[in-house]
Amino acid sequence: MGFSTDAIHAGQKADLETGAVITPVYLTSTYHQPELGVHKGYEYGRTHNLTRAALEANIATLERGKYGIAFASGLAAIHSLMSLLKSGDHVIVTDNVYGGTYRLFELIMTDFGISFSWVDTSDVKNILAEIKPNTKMVYVETPTNPMLTLTDLEAVANLCKEKNLISVVDNTFMSPYFQRPIELGIDIVLHSTTKYLNGHSDIIGGIVVTGVEKIHERLRYIQNAAGAVPSPFDCWLTLRSTKTLAVRMDRHNENAMKIAEYLKKHPKVKKVFYPGLPEHPQHELAKKQMSGFGGMISVEFDTFETAKQFLNNAKVFTLAESLGGVESLLCHPISMTHASVPKEKREKFGLTEKLVRFSVGIEDVEDLIADIEQAIK
Ligand code: P1T
């Protein structure tokens, strides 16, 4: 089926009891067992929940994977991936990732004996150079948060297959509508469903999708054994939201393209980071592995003062953490999402105090541009 048809129908059958077209919210922590040892395959809410199962099947289909495993947040999903590893294992990670991912890896997982190499994965040779006998996983964010740097997914998938490493992609910025890493040979895709997949800034959630049965079995075990499951109601809201993912993403993309074009001509803007601009150094790769460029833009202003004035005066855009909702948001990464990344590390990939991140929503683009104009003035 086509993407939009799957988005609306995959994983969702009419309710067996009533015929309800929409999957119900199964708000139950446990299930009746008519006799000792007899049940309908449902024993306890952490282990089994039909609303969650519908969401998992839906997003797995959209990512063209076989299995979805949902978690209580994007970071809980990433943490579950760390549980695939053992003390002594080594992971190669994109140097610029979401600040919370950096914090989890570097400030928590290292205490459990897992080590990390932070490399510029935009050149696959840098990954190859970092492979050690104990390397088990390559973890890539593309495009990155917030620098919008790309990694060649097919090249990473091929390298990981050759070297017998698990390949992981955080696909949060693109959503499966614009980028499907599993189709390019990647083992595991993850999302903060808090962002585009839910799209309405009203839940926190995460999901892992894979086509590899062995990985699925282990992650399913971890989901139940470690227990970071999402609430049925949050699953239901996300399931409702994926139905409109295609139309929302098209509008995010269209608005962001116009705003990026506007910003690049603004005299107070030094540099615009958006993969849809022909000036983006990886625009060709973006066209090859993505079917759109998404709604995220980062901008380097001429000075920190301009950036600050802009953030304090915007009215339609809201200054807030997070991204991917229908409403436009602004973020100052060094003091918000990436505050835990040390200065010398973030400045290596260009993340300075002058950088502002735009999550372009689906409002009328004229209103967004007028707001940017008045806020910079
Ligand atoms: O917030 P949570 O649902 O736990 O997701 C974490 C996460 C994972 N991956 C990426 C690429 C992310 O951007 C995030 C969360 N990011 C923000 C809150 C933000 O404002 O960038």
C-alpha cells in the first residue's frame, strides 16, 4: 500500500467486540484469567496492551520494518538499545546528536563499561577508522540535531554489514515519510515519537523499529523486563496522529523551504543550515536518501545579541524545547537542548551561542515570515 493508506490503516482492525473503527484505548493494567493458567494471551499491562500493539504495528509498517517496540520516551527507546550491549563494548556515534543522547551515553552508560567514539559520520571513512575489536554498534543521527548534517545511510549500512556491526539510525527529524533507513539496509530505526510522529506536542514517547528478528526478540524482552512502556492513552494519541503524518510533513517541508529562502537573504543572518537549500554541502545526498527536507532549520545570526533579541521578541514562534509539532517553535541549543555537551566538543561542529534552531510548524507561512521580520527588527 502507499504511505498515506498505511498511515491510516496499518495495525488497525475494527474492534472484534463492537466493530469500532478506531482502535480503543485499552486502559487496563491486568486481564481476567478464567482458570489458573488460562488466558487470552493477555496477562499484564506492561507486557501486553492492544493500543500499544496497534501503534507498534502502524509505525513498523511506515518504516518498512517488521517489528515496532514502543517506549515511554525517545530516550527510553535509546536506553533500550544500550541494553543490547555488554560491559566492554564500544559504540561509534555521530559527534553531533541530540544533547540528551550525548548525556545518556557519555554521562551514564560509560559507568556501565560501554565506551563511545564521537565522530563526524558525514564521511564514512571516519567510521571505518574508529572500528576496534570491541566495536558492536554504529549509532547515527541524520540529519543531526541541530546542525542538520547528513550521513550516507547506504554507505553506513554496507560498512556495518561487512564488519558485522549493528547499525542504528535516529530518524526523528525526517519521520518515515521523508526517510526510511531500513529500506537502505539499516538494522534499527528509532524515533522520539514526541516529535513529528505524534506531531501535536502533547505526549512524550519513543519507538524502535527493526526488520531483524533476533534484535526484535531481545528488545521485546527488554521492553517488558525493564518496563519503560508508554501509556495506552499516549499510544492512542500517537496512533491518531500518524494518520495525518503525510499531510503534516508536506506542509512542514513547504513552509520550511520558504523560510530558509527568506532567512538566507536576511542581512543579520550569517548562515542557514537546511538540507533543502542548494547551498547545503550535502544537498545531493539529501535528494538521494530523503524524499523531502523536513521542517527543521538552524540559523547562525551575526551576533549573539541579534539571536537573543530575536528569541525574546518572536510572537507566533514560541521559545520552547522540542520540535515537530504543528506549532512553530524556537530553541537556543547551547542553553537548552545541548547544554550538557561541553563547549569544546560542540564548537567543533559549529554549535555556538549565535545558533538558533527553528521547528517550522504548519501555520500560514506569511505569518511566520512576518513574525521573523518583526522579531529581528
Ligand atoms: O524527548 P524524548 O522523547 O525522550 O526524545 C529524545 C530525542 C531523541 N532523538 C532526537 C533526535 C531528539 O531530538 C530527541 C529530543 N529532542 C528534543 C527535546 C529537542 O528539543 O531537540
